[in-house]
Amino acid sequence: MKPLTVVVQEDTMTTTIQDPWAQPTPAGAYDDLLVRALPVTRAQRRWEPADGPMPSLFVSHGAPPTLDDPQWLADLFDWAQSMPKPRAIVIVSAHWEDAPVAISSAAAGTPLVYDFGGFHPRYYELQYATPDATDLAARVAGVLGQGRPGSVHQTGRGLDHGAYIPLMAMYPDADVPVVQVSMPSMDPSALLDLGVKLRSLREEGVLVIGSGFMTHSFAAMRDPRLFGHVDAFDKWAAEMTHAGDVDSLIGYLDKAPGARIAHPTADHYVPLLLTMGAANDPSSARTVFDRFVFSNHIRSFSVD
């Protein structure tokens, strides 16, 4: 099958790459997943207090072509199936920085933010109509110390692709209430602190997710000679995360090999600190899956 040329645009960065999963139907792998996954996810056991806290997750979320990668979709869906279905989800994405910390719209069927450019029109028609999350938003506002959710800045915002793309695979029936919380800054310590504030929600059956990308180098997409740098960073980040070495993860720019190539900006890295902050035991982190996709690593973690 002839590969499709895709122009990927995130924020101010644009690059042209060859999509290795191009299919006759854009998001065709996602369509195939739904046939298999919907009956399974509808029968999934719901979280109960006896299950104990939900884990905190770091998910490499990908762009819309994730929906054309059967393996990536299967990895995400199978991961969700390995846990009880959460009562609700709080997700922090690389694609929303706003201070003071904001909470997305809690209305049922919250609209999606199609914050990407250059893709087939179908990607801008996909929906993920989550249930009403008013109670969840109020609970999140409470743990953040911000009172009523209506007082929190930009509550009318929908879910961006860093939130809904992985969730479309993990919970394809869109039957779990979801709110997105903004990053207050790209300071790793600020994300760690935000995770600490959200930690108690896990005891109530809420799944806390930091959504980024283990390495996020457009330069590596263009120049294979840089692969060694992103590989070195991925290996270092995995070692530090598995060890629960939060201090090293915070100081990644000074300590990690290839840091400035793997992450020329911090946005896709710092959600990892949110995940570690929300964990009871950072040293319990384990890699759930990892592959080399679009010249970058999609390593994703679960932490207790």
C-alpha cells in the first residue's frame, strides 16, 4: 500500500512525514477496534472501593494517526481492560497550559478541540461524547482548593486530542465522565504538585492520567542520525521512573542524555511528573508498553 504523506502541525511546529499506517479509510483501525471492543468494554467490571486506589498513568497519546495503528489501539484498550472501569477520569494533556489551573467543560457531550492541522477531514468529524461530569468537576475544584468549578478559569473548554485520542481507544463507549485539567506551567515541579493535589481522587475510583509523549522530537523525524539521542533519553527516563527518582525526573534538562533533542519543549514531558505526583509509591512505576513510532518512543507507565 502506498504510504500517505501527512503534514503534522502542533502549535508552531510543522513537519511532513510518511504515515506508515495509511489506510483506505482514515481511522479505519479505530473502526475495526470498535467492532471488537464495544461488547467487551460494556461488560467491563466497574471499580468498587474494595479494589483500592486506581493507578495513575502516563500515556503517550499520539496524534490522530494513532487511530490508524492497530497495535497502538490494542495496547491502549488492553491496558484499560486490565483495570476495573473507573468511576471517572481526570486527565492533564500536553496541549493545554493555563494558569490559574482550569477545568474543562463538565457538560455531557463536551465538544472536542481539534488542535491539529493537515489531516484528512474525517479526523475533524470524530466524536467522543462523554457523560455529564458536573460532580467530578466540583470534586476536582475542591481538591485544587478553588471552590465551585464555575469560578475556575475557562471551564467552557472541550477535550483536546491529548485527552480524547487515548481515551477513544481505552474507553471506546465514552461511558466514563471525564474532565481535563490545565497545566499551570511547564515547570516539572508545578506538575508534580498538581499531581499531589489530585492523588486522593484515586481512592474514589478516579483514574488520573498525564498525557504526553515519552520523546517528542520533530528533528528526529527529519534526521535518523538523531535516533541515538531519543533512545538514550527514553532509556534514562525509564530507569529514573522505574526507580521512582522524582528529583532526577524534575532535573531532566541537566541530567538526562539527549534531553534537548528528545524534548525541545517541555510540554510533552512534564505530564510524567503529574503522574508521579499522583502516585502513592513512585517506585512502583512499570512500563506498560513501548514502541518506536514516528521516530519517537511511546513508552507509557502505570504507577500505584
